[in-house]
Amino acid sequence: MRNIKLTLAYDGGDFHGWQIQPGQPTVQGLLTEVLQQLTQQSVVLYGAGRTDAGVHAWGQVANFSTPSSLTPNDFARGLNALLPPSIRIRAAEEVGPDFHARRSPDAKTYVYRIYRGRVVPPFIWRYVHHDAGPLDFAAMAEAARAFIGEHDFTSFAASSGSEEIDQDRITRRTIFNSEMLVCGLTVAPAAELLPGDLPWPLPGADEWVYAIRGRSFLRHMVRKIVGALLEVGRGRLKPSDIPRLIELRDRAQSGPTAPPQGLCLASIEYPDPVASLGTGAALRP
């Protein structure tokens, strides 16, 4: 069996998230269908991040095992020919049998876009959260840095829907970087947080971006963090409240969850080098 790694991008507005759901269009479901069409075999596809409905991805990673003789280039081109334009395979390669998209990452980076102008351009409305009201950027930037480190993020995680599962799940996470950025301005942390091949620049300084890089994330964690940062920006919370909210471990205290359309899974990092077999295709948009 061969192990094929895919790097892909998608517009999450067309899907009910990554994970297969009966009767709903999902990225994993559609990819699996097309892969089975290409291979004429049953395929189990694993994804690195289970993005929610409406959340986008530029650097999602998936892998599957197959006895097919198709090359990575065949898979990349075949998938892009059969998938809708809202999903694009950016690269495909054959990797060693130990690689697993979900279990192998060293870090993931998410970005959340906040449009600050009075009117959202029609070309980007699907990819930003619009907030033109007064916001204190400096306070939000200070609050963002309070999330760095290892913490119990219960206060910033959505319930699984099962009290038993919520009680048993591990909620400690390690955040390496957490920063507010202004588009159109040179901000030092941007080089550390944002992948060089992410489709920047964004349209001018009318957008603020929250960028967070960590080992792994809980359900809705980034969106709940952004919701708290917006409350700080509005003056309803202070930056000094963030450590207190973390310590409370009470999701009811952390404020609203930001809408999904502003969020994008920007990149996923794996141990260097991933055990590649040296055969691959990189397709640039």
C-alpha cells in the first residue's frame, strides 16, 4: 500500500465543515467520493484539521493509503479536474507509511480576518468578519499575547454536546504565538506567523488579522478567542481579564463565538523532513 499526502485549499462557505456528515456536503466526503472514482477502490481519507461549517483552509493536509498505480501528479490533476473550483489540490506527494495527517503535526496556524471599513467589498465578504465599530487595537494586541503558553482552554472551547465526553477530554493546549496584525503594515510577527505562500496581501489597512500558532486546538477554540478579543476591543473586557477567564475554565464566561467565515486554516507544520519517497507534484494557483 502507498501513502499519499495532499495539501489542499477550500472555500468553506460551500460545505458543512471538513468531516463527513450523512446527507450534508463536506470537504472530506466530496474528496473521498472523487478519490474512489479515480481509484475504483474504497478509500479512507484522514485530515489534519476538522474545520467547521463555513471555515476556510489554505493549508489543510490529508492522507490516504491506496494500492493504486496512479502517481501523485495523476492524483493532483485528476482531483482538480473532477472537484468543484471551491476545492483545489495544491500539492500531492507519496510519503512513508508512518505519516498520518492528523497525528503527525508539530504545529498549526490559523488566521482570522476582521474587515474594519464601512462597506465590505463584494469580492471578500465570504472571507471576513465585518466590524466597523470602535475597537481598541492596542488592547486587543495585548490581550492576544495572554494566550501564549500552555493553558487549560476549557473556557475557550465549545461543548462536544456530551457531558461525559466533555468531562473526559484533554483541554490543555500549547500556543506558540498569538498576535493581532494590521494588513498593509509591516509587523514583525507576521513573518513568523503567516506562511509565505498564503495568498496575501489582503486589501489594504482596512483589515485586521488575528494569527495564532499552536500544537493543536479544541473545537471552536480560535473563534471563541477572537470573540473575547473583540469584547476587549469594545471595552467590555480588559486585557487583564484574559488570564482570569482561562483560570475560570467556564465557557459561559468567555463571551460570544466569532462567526466562522473569517477563519482560515493557514498552514500545518510537520517534522522536518516528512518521510517523503521523493515523488510528488506541487500545483500553484
